[in-house]
Amino acid sequence: MNLMLLSQYVLSGLVIGLIYSLMTLGITFIYGIMKMINRSIGEFYMIGSYVQYALLGTVFGWDRWYLALPLAMASVFPSARRRGGRLAACCDGATRSGK
């Protein structure tokens, strides 16, 4: 096996592992604070990934990924905030009623 190919495999595995660990930390923080499992967090990761892919493929091009990343994050955060607001209101009412 080529040393260059092996180093690419190792680096790719590390990057995917770091992405999984960041997703896990996000889920852990949400569960630790809200004491409930928020299953829509994966949905927001996927929406952000698709938005960034679309921006890279159509608007910016693959060599300007650093411009598409903040724009994709800025477009997903408002939708997450709106959905989180509804989720927080739902959970807040449930905890106040003693259920």
C-alpha cells in the first residue's frame, strides 16, 4: 500500500471521528441542560451540510469553501432557533404541569 494513500485514509478516519464526537457532544449538552433527548439535532446537521454543498456547487465553487461555511451556518441557525423556541415552550409547559 502506498504511504500517501495510507496517510489519507488515516486523516479521513480522524476527521470523521471528530465530526461524530462533536455531534455527540452537542447531543450530550442538550440532554444535560434540557433533560430530554432532542432528536432533531441530526436534522440540523444535515440541513447545514446540504446548504453548504449547494453553495459550493453553485455559487462559490469548491476552492472557496471558507466563504460557504459561515453562510451555511447563518442560514441554518435561524431555523434552529425557531424550532428550538417551540420545543422549549412545549417542554416548559410539560415540566410546569408536573408531568
